[in-house]
Amino acid sequence: LRLSHYLRCIGHSLTISSSDLAKAIGVSDAQVRRDLAGLGHLGKRGIGYDGIALAHAIRSMLGLNRPWRAVIVGVGNLARALLNYHGFREQRFEFVGLFDNDQAKIGTTVAGLTVEPVERLPERLKHLAAELGIIAVPASAAQHAATLLCQSGIRGLLTFAPAILKVPDGVKIVPVDLAIQLEQLAFLVQTGSRRLDP
Amino acid sequence: LRLSHYLRCIGHSLTISSSDLAKAIGVSDAQVRRDLAGLGHLGKRGIGYDGIALAHAIRSMLGLNRPWRAVIVGVGNLARALLNYHGFREQRFEFVGLFDNDQAKIGTTVAGLTVEPVERLPERLKHLAAELGIIAVPASAAQHAATLLCQSGIRGLLTFAPAILKVPDGVKIVPVDLAIQLEQLAFLVQTGSRRLDP
């Protein structure tokens, strides 16, 4: 999803050229212009894109021009790292609930949220009006967490568990495999390549 | 890098067809066959690929047929989550050193490793024979960590810090932006798309 990367590059720039974006992301100028053409006439030849208008258009396209409420299932080190990650707040992602099955964690407060028992998910999720669920439990508990989240009307899941999850049609799922990114690095070092495809 | 995803799908299967791989990854059969054609004659028409031989060939191609030693700079929740992540060990990534600048953390033991002062990196890195560095510090400290790692002869960096890092030519860098993956999920939910490109 190159649009996300363009958004990062634009940052708070007032003007940015397609070649700046192309260099930063590692694609051709022509590819940048093609990707951004559908967003309207935001560029001026020889000057570049209006950074503010372009960022706004990309955010609209990505569905980021509104807040997204999310819950996290599994309150371990990964969840704590996510809760402390400032990037989410900038992008209008808000964590509104934490769930775990560990009695020692239930009732404790993490980042201002009280950890609730995972069994209460179906009942609590509607009240919390969360659309996205983050699965940060071990692989063995991931399907149970996904099933509870889907029963409760979640629309999308981000999962860090190294497990294939079955979800109903219509629920979107984005798996994050931290080992794959380390593999990509090893591949680049090993081969001296600049690119990651295929 | 689709090869990494193929490797995940193959798992311990003895036989796997291009259409199984295509379905699991969301590309066409023809794309799978093109991607794997360069690895040798590992498939039999009507039967599928030999899972063990294919996994071996992909691991060789990715540089994963040998161990990789890595150090982590910044021993917070994210580092702890990485150290507990079993996927790395399966892929022969080994964490051999932990570094931090927090006096309260230096000298403590995490996952069997003693946390060392970040200033000792240049001296320690050669002794540890680590080729990869993982930057898990806040954005404000990330460039300093990268500079120390590069001075010490690191070959590749995986960085979780939301910051653009300058590194010498020849050092490979793979940034991981956790917010981008949540953005991708929001995009899929918002638009109802099945795919993430572009």
C-alpha cells in the first residue's frame, strides 16, 4: 500500500515533488504520478504537489479522515509496546479496550485502560463501538480470540499471532509476521539486493 | 517478498500445489509458478511441489539456510516481545546482545542476556559476531543507535522507530511501521477491498 508510505514522506511538507517521493520509497517517478493521479489535480508541473492537500486526499482515500476505535486481545509486551506507540494516535487510531484471560492481569490498569476478561468481549464490544481488533495472544489462543471478536461484530482484525485464522466472510484480516521482516533484511544483506520483489 | 509467504504456507507439508499457495497468498496460480520456476524443477504436473525440497530451495534463496546473529538496541516492551517470539528461533535468527542507555536496565538479565550500555556497542559487536541490528528505541534515540551500530560494522538494520535514518552505503535497512499495517486494515474495512495494492 504505497499511499501509506507517501503519507509518511509528505509529513508536514508544504510542497513535495514526485521525484522526492519516488526516491524515498524506491519506485519510479512515473509510478508516483500514476498512483497520485486519481486523487485530483494536486500537483503543479515544475513545483510539485501541495503537501497539505495531498496528505488530506490520501487520508480520505485510506479512510483515515475519521477516528477508528480498536480493542486489543492479549495484554503482554507486544500490547504494551503498541499502547505506547505514538504513531497510532497521530493516525487517529484509538485503543478503547483491553482483554486477557490471565486472572493476574484482569482488573489491572494499562495505559489508562482496565484489563477485562476475554469472555466479556461479545458483551463489551458493542458498548465500546470498536470496529478493529488487534490479536496479540500466543498462536494457540489466537483462533479463540478471533472467534469472540467476530461474534461481536468486529469489522477488521490485525493479528500478530503466527497462525492461520478462520474468520467469517466480510471480516478483513491483516496478519503481521515480525519474522518475515527480519527475513527480508537477511535476504537484502545476503544478496546485496536493493529491492525486495518478488 | 512473496517467497517468505510461500515458506510459511509450505510449513511441514510433504506436497503442496501451486493453487494451494496461490489461494493462501492471494495471487494467481501463474504468478506462483513464475516465482518458483527459478528454484529448479521441484514440481510435478498434477501432483504439486515436493514441500521439503521447495522449502529448502526457498530458504537457500532467502539466505536462511545459515544462522543470523542479531543484537537489539532498546530493551523496552517491544524488545521483550521480540525476544519471546518463537518464529525467530525457527528461522535461525539468534539474539546475542541487548543494549540500552537506561541505568536501571543495564546489568539486568532479559531472556538470558545481560543488558549492556549502548556506548559499549562498537567494542562488543565484533566480539558478538552479530550481522544484524534491531532498533527498538524511541524515534529521538534512533539515529544515535544506528550510527553506533554502523560504526561497529553491522550489515543490516531492522528499525521500529518512526524516523528516517541515515546509514552508510552498503548497510541495508528495513523499517517496520506498525501504524502502516493498522492503516492497511482500516483501508480494507473502509473500502471493502480484498487487495492492498497500490
